Amino acid sequence: MVYVWVHLKTTKMPNHIKNKIELLSDEQEVKLFVEKFSTFFPAKESLSHDGNHIYKNESGEYGWFDTNTTVFFRRNMDAVLGIPDGFNPEFENEFTRMPDFEKVFPVPESIKAVGNSVNSSVVDCVYKKYNKPFSSNPLLGSLESMNREKVKLKPEDQMQFELACKAYEETGFSYWYDYNQYHWGTKWNAYSCEKISDNIFTFETAWNGVPNIIKEMSKSFKGTIIYKFSDEDTGYNVGSFKIASGVVLDSDRPEGGSRQAYDLAFELRPEYKENYELINGKWQYK
């Protein structure tokens, strides 16, 4: 079922993509750009990437609490209402998110109101009600059609369904995952953000690089942005871009497994290089 797959994809751990942006301009212009697209977060309770509060017990078991629905999740266990005994919130240190995708394409309040945990049947029912077109991919389109024909809304999902309908009417998207994927090019905001120097920043994204959102950001920058990304699957899903004023001046997407792709992967994650050796001009895992 297509939307069940989507829902599961939002909860399992993704491939982490290492991203790097280098801002080429004068000092003042770089400072203005960084201020425009950065957000400082004080120390607070730890949140998962989909906005749920992270809890942990003395035995080291983790759980996730959705404050909107009061549902508590644990791996390989049924979800329950409320926080089980023995679980306490985790806290995270203060940090600065650079870049903050919310400052490029803010998530509408109607999308946020739907909640972080969305039942796949709710999404199907919304798209069925509004006759959303099926995927152009024949297989996915067929699965979507079959799924919508037999979907039924549970009474306990009625409120979330109504919120999702309102969000769809206002934005064309029924919940955060679809909105983020379309506007940001990835399902979560930037994380593991680090400032390397005044004009160089690294961050991670889920599953994909984000050249389109960097291109959008570049419209507010009087200079050039060098953007590179690399999947944690070393030597695959990598890219390099030169962007200015909303225009991609140059781009390179090396073939997965090529010498060039590995070199770019090692540039972004130099610590990985020690696990490989160059044999007959090709990088191979030791």
C-alpha cells in the first residue's frame, strides 16, 4: 500500500546526507545571508525529526511522545496513550540551525495542526475525497487506486481527517511529509548543523540533497554559493553545484561508484577514506 509505505518511511531512520555550502561574497553580504536563514534554538527537550518528544527509561529504551495526539511510540511495541511509567524526557543543548528551511518555505499552520503522526488511512481518505490524481508511475498509480477503493476512516481518526482536509484545501497538501518533500526536497529540516568558518557551513538532510532549496536561498544572496552533498552510502548519490541569484551556473552529478563520486564523498566525509583503498584507479572497501 503506497501510503503505508510513505508513513513507515517517515518513522524509520534514513540515509543521512552530508551537505556543505560555501558562500562567496564580501563579509557583510555573507553575514546578512547567514542571519536571514539561521535560527538559534536554546536548550530544550529533545525532539525527533518529525517533532515528537524523545523519552528514555533507566534501561536505555527510547520512546517518542506526540503532544498533539498524546500517543506514545516504542520500537516493536504497540502505541499507547500517555507516557508510560519510568520514562523521562531527554534534553538537547542549544544550537543554531543554518540553513533553516522554515525561513525559505515556512510550513503553514494548517499543516502543523494536522500533527506529526498521521495515520496513512487519513491521507488516503483525504485524497479520495478530493480526487487527487494518481501517480504518473503506472505501478504506483495502480497501487494508489486500489488503496483508495478499500480505505475506511476509523472514528478515532475523524478529527485528524477534518484537519487534514482543511490543510489540503488551503495548501494542496494534507500533512507535513508531502509538503516538506515538495518544497524542501527532503522530509526533515536541516540537522547536525556545523559552522566551519564564517562562510562555510555543513548540515545533514534525510535521503536527499537539497539543491533546489539552496537555489531558492541564493536569490537573496549577492554572490555565489558552492553547494555539495554526499550520501552516507559512500560513492553514491553525490552532487556539486555552483549557484548564483537563483540560477545553477554549473553542476556535476558523478555516476555512482565512479572515482569522481568517491572523491566527492571523501571530501565531505574525510574520516570515511581510511576504510577504502585505491586499486587500479578505483576506490574499493578494505
